[in-house]
Amino acid sequence: MPFDPTLLAQARHVVVFTGAGVSAESGIATFRDKLTGLWEHFDPAQLASAEGFRADPPLVWGWYQMRRAGIAQATPNPAHLAIAALTARVPKLTLVTQNVDDLHERAGSPDVLHLHGRLDAFRCLDCARPADGPVALPEDALQGRRIEPPRCTRCAGPLRPGVVWFGEMLPEQTLERAFDAAQQCDVLLSVGTSGVVQPAASIPRLALAAGATVVHVNPQPASEGHAREFALAGKAGEVLPQLMRQAFT
Ligand code: OAD
């Protein structure tokens, strides 16, 4: 049986849980898609761990500034806009993202729960003090060159991006809010995620177990293992606007 869009229109609390796929149509590379995925070309151990950063700070800093420059050039796509529009159509919406970009915010979504941190929040690797002010983005950062990280004004340690690296804890309160929302919602839309990185990946399962309907939006076939679990196959920028039209017109 296909997903009934009126369930979305009637929901009191919707959780939208997004991954890299929601930003793919804005030109931001995902992590695991073949050929275009970031981890196809780069080594996560080197670029997404504190050890990798300590081993070669200019390489890792330069890589994150390149991603930051790509995101700065990108604009929200119809998927981000549909999610922002959904916020205004249901009594309560909790937006939980694994993405470190700010495209949901720029599309108009308020209060985004960033489970894996943000690329534009910086802190000291050594003493964790947040950067004093905005950190300038070098004009040629998009070229992906080695860049020496700025130094902490308190202890002179290198600044690091405020993203969650492998082996690090997720922000505790943010994760708690996301888990609570998953267990209280009526409908959870899981958009553009491979669902392999824990603990974030358990969010749709938590919602299902608590009685919600779960809808996966992804061009890749997704599991429909449960009677309340549905897959809408396609690109988020096409599927979500269509779902909005079906649910609200
Ligand atoms: P992945 O790269 O693992 O998965 C992206 C998903 O998006 C795949 O299932 C694709 O099929 C799907 N996809 C691609 N294009 C799409 C489109 N136009 N519309 C909808 N879906 C599309 O990315 P995540 O699941 O977000 O962690 O990865 C989870 C975490 O792994 C990331 O947050 C990152 C990474 O290591 C950290 O940075 C801590």
C-alpha cells in the first residue's frame, strides 16, 4: 500500500530527519554515493578525526575551508524549501539534520538540530574555546589548498571546525531532543540518508517503535520492512514538493 499523504496533513508532530542527500541537488557532495561521494575520494580517518587533524593541520583545515566555500556558493534547493514550508503547515515540526551546512536555515527553517555540528562554528582543538569572531574564508579556498589554521587567542592551539569527527560524542542535548521528538511524533520523514552512521541512524527506528509512520525519501530503494514504513523513491527536490502538493491541496 502506498503512503497516504493525508497522514502528513493530519499529523500533529512531524519529524524531518535529513542527511547529505537533501543537499545533493544544491551541488554539495554526499559521503557514500559512488563516484560523487566524498569518502570515495578522501580518507575519513585523515580528514574526519582529531588524530588526522593533529597529523597535518593545514591539509585538514584547507579541506574544510574548501567545503565551506562550496556551501557558501550553494543555495537551498526545492527539498530544503519544501521542508521549511511544511513547518508552517503542521502544528509542530522538529527538523533534525546530520548535515553540517546551513542550507536548511537559509531556506527558512528555524531551530535546526545539527547532530553532527556545523562547518561554520570553530573552536580550539586544545582548549575548546570558541573562536572569538568570524573566521575569514580565503578567497581561493574552493581550490582545495593547504591552509594553516588560525590560532586560539587564549592558548595558541589550532582552531578546528565544529563538526563531529569519528570517535567523538554527538552534542548531548541535541541528540536527546532529537530522540525525544522521534518518540513523540506521528510522522517521520527520513530524507537523503544512507542510515549507516550511529547513533543518528537509529532515529527512524525509534519513531517506528514508538508508533509513528516513517517515510524514506531517497533515489535508492529503502527498507519497507514495517507496516508503517514507506519508501518514496526519487530525488528529494522532486519528491518533497510533490508530497506537499498532495498533502495540502
Ligand atoms: P550518505 O552519503 O551516507 O548518504 C546519502 C544518501 O542520500 C544516500 O542514501 C543517497 O542515495 C541519498 N541521495 C543522493 N542524492 C539524493 C537526492 N537528490 N535526494 C534524496 N536522497 C539522495 O550521507 P549521510 O547519510 O548524511 O558524518 O551520512 C551520514 C554521516 O556520515 C554524515 O553526517 C557524515 C558522514 O560521515 C559526519 O560528518 C559526522
